[in-house]
Amino acid sequence: MTSQTCAGTRAPLHPRNLSGRAQGARGPALIGGATLSDGPAPPSGLGDAGGAANAEVLQACIAIMKHINLSFAACGFLGIYHLGAASALCKHGKKLLKDVQAFAGASAGSLVASVLLTAPEKIEECNAFTYNFAEEIRRQWFGAVTPGYDFMGRLRSGMESILPPNAHELAHHRLHVSITSTRTRENYLVSSFPSREDLIQKWIDGGFTDSLPILPGGRTVTISPFSGRLDISPQDKGQLGLYVGIANQHILLSMANLVRLHQALFPPNKRIMESLYQRGFDDAVKFLLKESWFEQNA
């Protein structure tokens, strides 16, 4: 997993990886474009200045690396995967969540991002709503587009019951929602919400030109139920390694992802949704373990 450094290149997530060469490595280590070497000392008068400059670059890079963002991809009814990941972060990743400066998402991803930011204690309630909402849609003749079925109204009422009254204040400049103008098809990231109703409306507007917002500054940890070049996602095996870019998501070209795409549009049965929730939880735990953020009893 990689991230932007202050020099504009990409580097590992942890600041400890910026401290110099890996153990046993040979040759100079590059930090923000500056080279640290075991070679001869610089001419008199330059050593202190060079060392101070390198130290400043290192500290700047460490500061940037501590700036963590979370981004949840658009995924329709696969949002249950996001809820599993969010639950794992709350249970085993409090150290990570303390370092998160901003949350981002598109469509269903922005709903989970808003719940994780403004009402993490409501994740289980959001989980139950998702199961019931999906079951309700499965009973419709034509799913979410069944004539007479108020999909948006049902969704809005569910969100209003979950988000706290001051959700828009808690989300101000910390939640970034990807939306697409229906007139110009241009994409925008919105982070200012005059009211809770405005926050809800922005989520419903959704975003199809940027389904996985990457925020400037620091590292954006990406979460998606589609297997691909992402931080938290399923890892499909035995594939050809071909990737396709869809609205800013680079996902693996696989049969499993094609099945997931269908499930995103047409909610699967509860047993499958429960397995998707568990998959999201497990994938998030793997990420926390890999990045040394895992806490057994957070």
C-alpha cells in the first residue's frame, strides 16, 4: 500500500518506513528527494545545515503521513460490506480512527462514512436497516424501480432515524461527499452542510464520475467491496491480473467482481448479505494487522 509523500511520490503508509534504510539494505536512502548516505562527511560548514534540512524534510513527511483519511466506495447494496469494515474499525482500530482527519464516500459509501463519523454507535442499527431495506426491495416485482414504490422516501426515512440531529455540524469539513451534477456531469466533493436535511440530500444525489474520492494531503485509506488495488477489499485469487478503471476505482477483472456488480444493483438474500458483512469485517481486520493498528480489546 502506498501514499503520497511531501515530495509528490508515493511511499509506504507508516512513518516508521521513512526513518531511513530498511535493515540490511545497502546504498543511500531517499527521503523527500534528499539522500542520506554513509559516505564521506560533507565539507565543513555544510554538514549541520544538510542534516538539519534532512531532519526537517523527515519531520514534514512524518507529519503528512500521520494525516489519514478514510474513503468508502460507491457500491449500491454492497454497502453492507462497508458496515462490516466500519464495525471492525470501531472494535479493533481505535488507534487508526483517532488519526483520521477526514472521511469521504460516494453513494452508499458516503452513508457509511457519515455514520462512522457522526454516530458510530449506530452502526448495528444501520446494519439492521440495510437488511430490512434489502428484503423490502426483494419483495417488489421490479425491485427498487417498481412503479409506486418510493425508494428514495424509504431510504431518506431510514437515514433520518439513524443520523443524529447535529450530524451536519459534526460532518462539517470532515465529511466529503462525491456528487455528480446531472446537468453538466461534473463531479464535486461537498464538505459543507447547512442542515441535516442538506447532508441527507447530498448523499442521495450520489456520484457516478468519482465513486472513490481520494482526498488531497496525507494518506487516503480506500475501502471497497470490489476486489482491486485498494487497501480494504476482497482479494480474488487465481486471476489474470487484469484491472479495469470504473469511476476512479481500479478493480480486478474477475467473475467474482461481476457477481458483486449484480449484487450491488439487485440485493442478494440475507444469508449472502451476512457473509458480505463478515467479509468486510475480516478484510478490515487483515488491514489493521498488516499496518500494526490492530487492537484486540479496543
